[in-house]
Amino acid sequence: MSVGIRAAESGSSVQRQASTAPALTLSSGTLEALKWLALILMTFDHVNKHLLHASVPELFAAGRLAMPLFGFVLGYNLARPDALASGAFERTAGRLAVFGTIASIPFIALGGLGWGWWPFNVMATLLVATLCAWLIEVGGWARIALAGVLFVLGGSVVEFWWPGLAACLFAWAYCRRPSWGMLVLWTASLAALYAINRNMWALAALPLIFAAGQVSTKVPRIRLVFYIFYPAHLAVLWVLARLV
């Protein structure tokens, strides 16, 4: 009888393990390495777009990984157990708002936007995603409904539109509570970026992220590097584009 119970419990445990999606646990250095990789890919993509007139398709393809990686890093940090209590949502939203506004100057000056300003840059995408996640995390039907309204309205005016917002939010949701269903939704949101990118390279970010979880690197964290780098590199590109 006891042997049968133990066997049943063992079988149930194996079944639970098989149905549980793998959790993502990255060291601080590895997370920082992913952020730097995203920065490099983004920079090459923007050089190709603004200085090389999109003449190097390989750089464009590689650049499609940048936004999913930024979205994951954002989601991973906001999914930390103490994120709400420590004020991480407020700090992140404030920085994205300030530096995103600064970045709008060279972003608009570089041209190629609808009506001269549309859409807002990727920092606005990350800002809207942060605000949506914040409202959902605090909870309550009114806040969750407000997050839905913000998602719909915000997605119409930010870079990468609704698929970009969904990629950030499903990355956050998966890091917060891993499940196969959430992984499917995260994957689908990355696939939906085809509507903007016209290729499926964004999906390559997923195996890269899960592979990163298996290694530990010691890349030092430099505070505010992304926030400062983003508007700065756009300003440099604007100057170089005028000179060229």
C-alpha cells in the first residue's frame, strides 16, 4: 500500500515537473550582457538605417533582436519579487519618461516619421509597457481595465505598436510566473512583430534568452547606461547624417 502511494506521488511529481515551464534565472552580469548586446545590435541597425540607407540586410535582420531583448530585460527586472515594494516601477517609468522625451529631439530630427513625429521612440514603448505592468501588479478591476485602455491607446502611438508592448508584457508575465501558456503568448507576440519587421528574426531572441540563463558572466553593471546611450547615439547619428 505504502509502495503504491509513493509510486503515485512520484508519478504525480514527474507530471508536475513536465507541465511546469522552465524558470528564467539570470545572474546580474548575464542580464547586463544581454542589455549590452541589445545596445550593440540597435546601434548597428540605426547606423544601417540612417547612414547606410538600409543597404546591409544582415544588419537589419540582426537589429530585430534588440527590441525583444530590451523588453525581456525590462520584464525580468520588473518581475523581481520586491519590485513593487522597492519602487522599481516608479523609478523605471520616471527615467523612461525623462530620457525618452530627450531622445525625441534627435529621433524626430532624423526624419522618416509619419506626420513628422509618429510613432514615439522605443523608450515610449517601454514606458507604456511599464505603466501597464504596474497597474496590473497593483491589481484591482479598475486598474486592470485602465491597463487595457493604456495598452490599446499607447500601442497606436509607440514604436513597434501593440506587438512590441505585448512582447514586453508577456516577457514580464513569464518571468513572474512561468507557464507554457504564457510562453506561447510571449512567442506569439514576437512572431506578431512580423507586421512591423517583415521578417521573423525577433523570434531568435527567445533561444538566446533561454541559453543566457544557462551561463553566468561577470559584466559589470553601469547605472543609467541605456537611458543615456539611447538619446546620445541618436544625436551622434543625426550629426553624422548631416555631414554625410
